[in-house]
Amino acid sequence: MIVKINFGNKSYFSHVFLMGITQYRERFIVFNDELERFELVCSTKELDLSERCIYTFDYTYEGFIKKDLIELDSTVLTKCIGYPWLINNVDLIKAIDNKEEIPKEYIEMAKEIHKNMNPYRWHNVETQKDLEELEYITGCFHDCYLKCYKGVFSNPTKLNHNMNLQLDFDMYQNAYDIRIEFRNDVKVKMELSFLSDRIFASSFLLHEGRFYWLEGGEDLRPIDIKDFPYVSSSKLRWKIIRKSSYAKCFEI
């Protein structure tokens, strides 16, 4: 599980080493590479703007799974959610909360784990489960905007099937945006420029070996494909991207 931590005008990425809850607030133990220390941060911004706040980037990274709550004998975190991973000792949790020194081997283990961390990597969608994870991450783009599309073709409704099509979505108030890439035998049955307006409803489908993104309806089924505008392809992948102004990025 990867998260982005914001603090004033600074930010950094981290694996989650423990995810817990206390007094109805989710709290995360993360590792600050620059300071070489663990930090306990909150999931939402409080009134105190100096407090670090956290945004989830990838729930599935390194196999993290949200599971049932596990009781902890700790005043810092009363319950643990999912895999505790590296940090699973109550005294260690308290030491991190109090900004006390912790054993050096934990610092070295965190630095090793962070070596190959890449929050902007591509995720291949191959199964129905992969598609459901994409739906979860994107919320099917509800209240989002299509900010950019890229492809080498002369007309979006007559796409060269050997080309790929990338759609970049402004994820509204999230700390990141999403890029979807349709690959292999791409078919477009929508006016892409129309989607510069807010998206209120859309659906993902896997049907007869093809992936579909349909605009205009929620929880759509294969029988609905003929009635809604869509983009489809035989291969699909997505990635998190940095927010940008998207100036002049519509390439047809």
C-alpha cells in the first residue's frame, strides 16, 4: 500500500507500515526517507494546517489487503486494519508517536523496502478482479473530468486499430490524476471532446475478451454496450500521474 503525505508545501511517498484507527480517525505509520524516521499521520486534514495529512495512492501495492479490525492494547492506536507489516509492536508504535529513537534495524528495513517503490508504475488489467480494483481506485470517474486524450489517428471515431489511446482524467480533489491506456484493437464510439464536461456516471466492463469504458450510466451490463458511448480494446492498463495544467494535450 502506497500513500502520499502532504505537509505544508512539501510531500513524500511511503509504504504503509501500519494502518490503524483511534477515536474514529484512521492513522498510518509511514517512513520519511529524507528525515530517515517513521511518522504517525492522519488520513484527513485537520484544522491545524501544520499537521501532516495523507492520501491513498495504491491499496493493492505489495499485497496490502484491508481486513477485519484487530484490537491493540495501545492508547495511540486502538485497532489495527489489515496487515501490520513491519510495525507490529505496541511499544514501538508509542515510541514513533512520541518521536523517540527506535532500533536502527527498523530504519534500515524501511529504507530497503523503499528502494524500488514506484507509485507511478503501470498496472495491467487482465481479469475481472483487476477491473474491480480500477473501479475502486477511480470511483468510475464520478465527478471527474477528461482532461487529455492522446493517440495517433485522424478521427476519434475511425481510430487505426493498431494504435493506442490514452485518456487522462482529472480526479477532482484527489492528490493525483489517472491515465487509462486502451491497447490493441482499439474502438471508439464516443465524442471525446464532449467529455471535457464533468462525468456524472460511467462503467467498466469486461465482455468477450474486451475491456469497455462506457460513459453515461452506472452499473451497466454487457447488454447496455450498444446503447452507450464507449471506448474499448483487447488490452487495458492504467497508472497514477502527477497533476498538471494539461495545456494543449488533445492530440488527434
